Amino acid sequence: MELHEYTRYDAVGLAGLVARGEVTRAELTDAAQAAMAAVNPRINAVVESWPAEDAPAPGGTPLAGVPFLIKDVAVSMKGKRVEWGSRLAAGNVAGEDSFLMRRFRRAGLVTVGRTGTPEFAFSTTTEPVLYGAARNPWDLTRTPGGSSGGSAAAVAAGVTPLAHATDAAGSIRVPAASTGLFGLKPTRGRVSMGPDADEVFNGLAVHGGLSRTVRDSAALLDLIQGPETGDPYFAERPRRPYLEEITREPGRLRVGLVTAPGSGRAVEPAVTGATLAAARLLESLGHQVDVTTVDLGVSWEEFVLANARLWCANLVQWIDGFAGAFGRPVDESTVEPEMLASYAWGLTVSGAEFVHALDVRNRVARSIGAHFEARDLLLTPTLPELPVALNTYGQGAENADGPGWVEHLFHRSPFTAAFNVAGTPAMSVPLGSDPVTGLPIGVQFAAGYGREDVLFRLAAQLEKADPWAERKPTVWAGDTP
């Protein structure tokens, strides 16, 4: 299968070819490996690849036979390395499949590699010391976002049509916005984090994916959602498959428009323009849009501090665990400066402070939830700025402690983290582009707890009204001779 043919299809389309016997699973795997060879030296998205292990039955699922990539964080594939983007965990090999990995296999996905992540997924750029920076295929001098930046760069460049991603403060939506993809963060409890964890970042983190089309993300969530034995809680099962939801009209939705973040930082004019254009598109489709603000239920400073306490205390457990397992020191030879500072500060977080952070999580969840009693959705920019140049993300935070690093991260992405703390679903949709650089701009839609159905129905309507899948970056596997 030629690369210009392979990259023409989304994941559901490729699975359909396999189901009809027009191509084989092996031919798709070969095409994915060829695409990887063609573009990965330029984008550094895939940090390890391997021959296909799985041979799913053609037509067994809507994704059977499709090449797939997993992120180097929070998912374990038996016999493969999972290093969390850190020199401290280098060489860490999974003994068993995690629950999610088992679901990827049952979904018929053929995993062919793992993608880069910042160290411990603690950033919204992907520039780890361990494997080096992932590059944005729209502009190789810029970040593809993070922490799922490797997955985003790979999908945007056509290596695979779909890839695994995680999101604890925007790590699905930020890379989606940075690389012109669709990315939906599911509801807390929608996808199991087990068996090695009941929660990651105390419920702030979730599993999901990045794709070029809405239906690919819908199909993926259909196949990985649902509880596993021992999960502490789970979201109510959806009323119907998400692949069916995208065929249904969303109805007239009440949408609150938010253009300024709670942090008070400025938003670049191109981003504001794209968000306002999205609001006008909604109105042209019959939806009601009104300007509003988001009340977190706590001050911005208290919001940042509570996140810092949860993040940094969890980081201590991970770093101590890997250091003990491999007999490695916790110092500048194994851990990056921002993580060392966050680790040191995490050691000082008291039990009472940790419990207070959980109380803040509760107050934010109640306050965000109240917004969806009066409205169906909130519309915001995904990011306040275009993707930043590589090697500039940390400027101004060189000597930050744990709260200082989290504050810097939230300065870079002030619109996304509230919905992680609240546990509600949110998506980035690539509806805009910068008129000067041509870089993609994503807008974010957030819904009430468990209402991915509303998001998917709207996303499908927007994709039909303003298609984006044919927009291609500078580095595109389909252009390979």
C-alpha cells in the first residue's frame, strides 16, 4: 500500500478496507512503518517501534487491523518499555498488560510503537532530556504541545491515524490544538487506570486518544470505556455507542462563551479571533451563544496551589519508586531540574495540606458542574497562544519550586485544567488557523459530567460544517515519493 493511499484514510476507513479484504493487516502495518521511517527523523515523535504482535480478525471491531501508537506514560504493554520520559525510569519493562492495553488489543488495534512525552507528563511541551524534543509537523521549530506531544506529532504527520494520549491538565487538548487534530478528554471514571493505579493525580488524569477525524475518537472511546474489577468508581455507561451519537443531530445547544482565562493572562488576537469565529459558526448552525465567565469556586491562586500539592505529592511516589527499583540516585543525572524542584517541594506537603487540596478539588467540581445546569456547553480557546518555539517553554521559570512550575504550566494553558479538576469531559476542535503563519488553532468545548454524547454530536456537526481533515502540515507522510 503506497503512503499516499494509506494516509488518505482515517482509522475507521482503514479498518473497513481490511474488513472487505482490500488490504491486509500486515500491509497496513508495513505502511505505518514506512510512514514512520519517512517522517520520524524530522519530528522525533516515536521513541521506539517494534514489529506487530497482534493479528486481529478482520471486521471484528470498527478499528480492527489499524496501526496504533501508545504514549510512554501510564499504559503498560507486556515486554515493552514504559519509561515515563525519564532517565530515572530508563529501561523499565512492563511485566504485564495494563487493563487499557488489554482493551486496545481487544479493539483490534495493532500497536507498533510508543511516543514521546515530557518527563512524568509534567508539562504541556514535549522536550524530555531522555529522547529529545518532539517537533510540530506544521513548523519544526515549534512544540507540538504536551504532554501527549509525541502522539500528536505522529498522527498529524500521518504515521498512524490514531494514537493513545492522556490528559491531567490539558495533555490531550493542548497537543490537539497545537497540531490541528481532534482530541477529547473523557469524563473521570470513563476509562480504567488499573490495575497499577486506581487514580492518577487523584482523578485529574484520564486516558483517551488523538485523531484526525471525530469518528475515530468516537470508535476508540466506545472500545476502551467501562469499568474494570477493583475500580473505585466509574462513570455511568453511555446510552448508545458514540459512533451512533455522531450520526445524530445535537439539537439547539445553549453555549457559554469564555474568551479570557481566570488567571488574567492575555490571549493572542489570532486565538481570540478563531474562538469568536467558532461562536459565529455555532450561531449559524442554530445554537444559542452568550458571553459568560467561569467561576472555579476558589481563587486562581488557591486553584494552582491545590493542583501543585496533588501533582508534586504524587511525583514523590513515582520518583522514589523508580529510584528504588533501579538503585539510581535522585539528582541531576537522572531527573530534570523542574522535576527535581517539584519533587523536593512535594516532600514537604503535609497530610493536612493534601486533604485540603482534595477539598479544593471538590469545590471546583461543584462550581464547574453548576455551569452546566444553565448551559449545555462552554466554549473557550484551547490555548491562549500559538505553539511556542522549542527551547523557550520554561523561560521565566528556571528557578521555580513545585507551585512555581505548576503556575507556569497553567500560565501556558489556563483554560484546560479546570475540567480535569472537575472531572468533566472537554474537547479541542481544530476550527481555526493563524492568518500569518498558517498554524492550526483549536477551540475547546466542555460539557457536564458524563456528557461526551453531547460533545461528539456537536463535533460531528462542526466537522461537516467546517471540515479540517484535508488540511495537511508541512511534514506529511503522504507526500513521500
